[in-house]
Amino acid sequence: MPPECSRATRFLGTCTSSTIDFALTELVIADDLEMTARCYATLRRCVTLLALQAPVAADLRIVVVAMRAANDLKRMGNLAHHIAKVVRLGHGGVIAP
């Protein structure tokens, strides 16, 4: 499993645990920026690869799958961030815009 996928899995696991342990919500919220940055970096690498190498057939499918996976991981990160914000709201914490 690629490191980004395992990181997203841990991210969602931490988010789920944050519903019980409030201290984990801040960790999830702080990690969201890094997760977003990694996803955008993957997308930039894919676009650069498409522009410079012009892959065909199987190679092109791999690049497209990587781009779709990065987008899905970004959505998972956004979901975890939203859940953490809702948990923080439920605990009476302040939600930053």
C-alpha cells in the first residue's frame, strides 16, 4: 500500500477515535493541511509526467489511477477534518473558519 493511502487510513482512524478522545481532534485538524499538500503534490507530479513524458496505454492508465486516488485521499482528509470540527463543536471548543 502506498504511504499516502496508509496515512489516510490512519487519519480516518484517528478521526474516529477523536469522538472519544478530544485531544485527537486537534491532531486531525492539524494534519489536514499536510494531507492536502501531499495530495496536491501527487497531482502536480502526475500532470508534469503527462506533460513531459506523454504516456500511452498502460502507463497512462496508471497515471490516471494515481490522479483519481489522490483526489479520493483528499476527500477522505476533508471528511476527517469535518468530523473533527464537529467533535470539537460538540465538546464546546472554538471552531476556526
